[in-house]
Amino acid sequence: MEINLIGAELIGADLRGADLSGADLRCANLHQANLSGANITDVDLNGADLSGANLANAKLAGTDLSVADLSGAKMNGVNLKQEERKRAGSSHHWTTWSGS
């Protein structure tokens, strides 16, 4: 199942170890979120704010970080290796979260 978190307000969210593989996080606000150890493979982060976020030991294979704000983000131990990918394809069954 894929997760639609487009524009979600997740400031300071505790997402340690979360499986967000294949999620759509375009324009999401993850300022100072804790994503340490999270599976963030094949995620769309276009326009996402990850400033000050903790991405230590996160799995980011297939995720393009060039389109996200990573200023001040903690990136130690980040894994960008392709063999860490959890999904080979997707079925595009969306779960939408609207906040609160």
C-alpha cells in the first residue's frame, strides 16, 4: 500500500523506524521530525521541508533528496544503497492522511 502525505504537517513528528517506502511526501513539512532508522525508499520528496530533521540510519534508496530542504538535517549513517529497496513495484492503493 502506498501512503499519500502530500502537504502533511508533520513538524517534530516521531517517525523513528517507520516504513514510508513508496510514500508521496511532496510539499510535506517534516521540519525537525525524527526519521531515524526509517525506511524512506522510493519516496517523492519534491518540495518537502526536512530542515533540522533526524535522518540518521534511514534507508533512502531510490529517493531523490535534491528536491527537499535538508538544511541542518542529521544524515549520519544514511543508507542510499539500491539493495535496501523494499518494493520492486507498486499497486498504487492510496491511503490519505489529512492531519490532526
